[in-house]
Amino acid sequence: QVQLAESGGGLVQPGGSLRLSCAASGNVFSIYTMGWHRQAPGKQRELVATITRGGSTNYADSLKGRFTISRDNAKNTVYLQMNSLKPEDTAVYFCNADSHGTGRSWGQGTQVTVSS
């Protein structure tokens, strides 16, 4: 199994930046893709970005140019750099890892609040 632990959320003013981290533990060698999703109050969970072990990335169209996903395979950690944050980016951000044999694992989520 894979366990995920997110960190880096918090309160930020509009236009500010945050960097989220997600550290994987357990059967990390089985992980091939990691990513971030988010869920705002009253809305469905939506894709933010994904990154493969080889570094190929995929972003939600609406977030391209503001958010950047990266991955340190040596540390089994994925990052999400969020710039020019808007109030509509307020959500719980969840890390996920897709693994051979066990499917998708989720972290517990970290709250990001964009407000003045």
C-alpha cells in the first residue's frame, strides 16, 4: 500500500503563492503517476495536475500557467506550486498516487484558502 501526507496549505491573499508538498511512503516503487485534485465546498472533486515518474505533466486547462506540478522521485514527493491565487482556488487539495496493483491512493487533504 501507499500512504500520502500533504503539507503546505493555509491562508493566502489573492495574488499570492503557495507550495504544496505530498510525501509518499510504503510501496513507493509501485507508483507511476502522482497528482493533485481539489474540492471546493459544494462542488465535485476536480483534477488539478498530474505527473508521471518520467516527468510528463498534465494540467486542468483553466490552471495552466498559474500552477506547476513537479516531482522528486528520490524523495518520493510531489509538489504543486500555485501562483497568482484567486478566491476561486479556495478548496481542499488532495494528493493522489496511482500504483501498479493497488490502484489510486489519496492523501487526507490540505486546506487552501484565498482571501483578503
